[in-house]
Amino acid sequence: MLAKTRLIPALMLLSPLPAYAADEPTTPAGREALDILKEAVAVPTVIGRGQVPVLAEKLRARLITGGFAADDVRFVPVGETGYLTARYPGRDRKAKPLVVIGHMDVVEANPADWERDPFTPIIEGGYIFGRGTNDMKGDLAMIVAAAIDLRRKGWVPAHDVVLAFSGDEETAMATTKAMAQALSGAGLVLNGDAGGGELDKDGKAYVYSIQAGEKTYADYTLTLTDPGGHSSRPGATNSIAAMGTALAKVWANRFAPQVSPLTKAYLEGTAPRAPADLAGAMRAFAANPGDAAAVETLSASPAYVGVIRTTCVPTQITGGHAPNALPQRVTANVNCRIFPGTSRQDIEAQLRKIIADPQITIAFRDNGTLESRESPLDKRVLAAVTKAVRARVPGLAIVPSMSAGATDSMHFRALGIPSYGVSATFMDPDDDFSHGLNERLPLATIDPGVAQWEALLQAMAK
Ligand SMILES: [Zn+2]
């Protein structure tokens, strides 16, 4: 890598052309997307640092320079953060707008743990490194660059297109909630923070997924109290042992398998690329969710068990107050990912039955996430996404998917607005370090990514 870097100045002397790093975008809109991304990575929009308004102002300036009316680009503060909206006026101002969402905030990153500074954009080996490059300042930059490019080309959408970027997606989602309410008249939402293309080890795309639903997130606190006493004088009950029994039952329980139009399409679409045993189980389950052998095979796979049912697992436990005392209090957390369409209340009632210990109280712990139904597999959306993606990779498999939750789409789906995750990022899943160390984005995804966003917006608002 070092030798390659040192060669660049020599090449610059030999050639009058600009010396772009390998795979850097070459189109004007792609170059602008990379500039926006670099600018965005350098603003540490981590919770508690108050930097979201700083990034929003930079994006606002870009949009206005790119042709948006100043009045149409608004930042709405929410505590130390806030959300940004930019309205692209259409021919019919009264029709329901198409809303394109993303988020400006990122997960915390400790520079001491990173090989490169997380808040300095660094281009190396065909990637741009930095916190948020993948989740999701890359798509954010591509969306902004695409909108500006479309304006410069003079494109006028059939109806308004609103870009809307939240400022605390990774934490409380208070900005998302406020933004969804402000845009509750939206006809449809496209989210740059889910879905996307997957590349194999040779950099060849093999599938594109459209996220059309996500599981409902839920935590339940289990509590058991006991009079306790001296550990030398054990009685009939022990709260730690009783909680252990309860949690073992939760762990052993399997909720009934479920299938929806979305998961059916996902399993059928994934089977052609799955290993033979899983592929057979996917097809069999999609055809008949009562197929016990298929359920068994899919349940044994951590990658697919969550696709066919609600899952609940114990994740935390605390209890006891002294090594020589009978425990007076034990609490545990059970984390559930609930199949869309099933309520959190229903799962709470099922947990009560499974545990079957009236001494243990079960309380739902509200963290602000919502129950939301999956979005319908809208033919118009599927056709538009397929066209935009296949212009980039002819014939690529397009598969609707459900994620484990939770994205900003949840707040729009909860309001009854269909929402689709359609990221224009194509990458090898093994390169996905979002939320982790050394997060990166392949530079090669930027030029075609901007083109994909432009094609998709044009198809959805023509
Ligand atoms: Zn994200």
C-alpha cells in the first residue's frame, strides 16, 4: 500500500490528468458525492457531541448551492440534535410527496481502537475509511449528490420529492418520530439505510435486497423477589434457582413458525444461492410452513431462524446481594425479535404461559421502538428498483427482505406509510464494519450508486 501511495506524485508529474485513487468516482455527481461524504465523516455526529446541526448546515449549504430554494431546506432542532428536510418541488404540488430518508448521526467510535482516525476520511486501497462511511453517510452523500445533479439537469418530478435526514437514528429516534409526524402526508418512503447489493470475493454482485419490513424489537424485565435469609438455612424456595428455571424454559421455547408475503418472497429468492440443504428447506417452508423437516433445518441456522418465527432469548441477569445470603431479588432481561403483525402484548402473554411461575413479574421495557407491519410488495416499487439496479448490474437477482430491526422506516410504517430500504451501496458482507472498527465504503460503489438513486427517483416520480 505504501509503495502505491508513493507512486502517485510521480504519476502526477507525468500526466496532466487529475490523479484519482483507484476506483474513485469520475463523474461530476460522483465526485460531489465523495466530497460530501468526506465532509460528513469529518463531523463527528455521535450522540452527546451536538454535531448534527453542524453537518445539517453543511448539507443545507450544498443543497442551496445545488439549486434548492433556501426556504425549501429546513433544519428542525430536537434537543442537541435535529432533522433536515429538503423539498424538491414537483409538477403537482398537491400530490402526496415521495420521501427519501436517511440519518446524519453515527455510532460512537473510540480513536484509540481504530487503525485510522474514525473522524478523518481516509482513502486507501479502493475504500474510504471512517465512522459512518457505510452506516450511512455514504448513501446520504449519494442521495444529496443525485438530487443536486437531477436539479442541474432540469428534471422536474411529477410530485414533490422530500429528502429527510434524521439526527438520532442510532439512539432514541426522537428526530425520526418528529420527522415522520411532520411528513405523515407522504405517499411512500425510500430509505437509504437498508437493503443494498452484495458482492462476492471477486467484487461481482450476486444479489440486491429491498428491505420491506423489520421485526419488532422488545425487551422484557423479569423480576423475582424472596424474603431471603441466612444461606445456612435454605427454605423451600430460592429466587436465583427459580429464575434459572424460568429462563431455561424461555430458551427452550420455540414460537410457532410464521410466513408472510415478504418472508415467502425472501426465502424463494434466496434459495437459488443457498447451500443445497438450506435451499431445499427454504423452498419447502415457503410452499408449506407446516413442513416439520424444513422448520427443523431453518431453525438450526442462526441466519434463518429469525426469518421463520419470533425469537426470545435471555440476555442479562442480576441477583443476590451477598455470598452468604439467600437471594432477595433477581432480575433478568429477555430480548425478543417479534414477527411483524404479532403484538408485543401477545408475546408478553405467551412468555407468562411459558414461564408458568406466578411469582415472577414480567414488564415490557419501552425503549421507543414501535410495532410496525411490513410494507406490501408494491409492483411499481419493485419494477422501479429492478430497473434502476439492473441498469447497473444487468440481470441481478432482486430479493425483498425483512431485517431484524430497527431502522427509521419503522416510524413511517407505523403511520401506515409504505417504506422500502433501497441503499445504493454494493459491498462484500465481510467488508461491512458498520457500528464496528475500521468502517469503510468501497469507492467503486459511488458513481453507479449516484446513478442508481437518480434512476430510481426518476422512475418513482415521472
Ligand atoms: Zn443506519
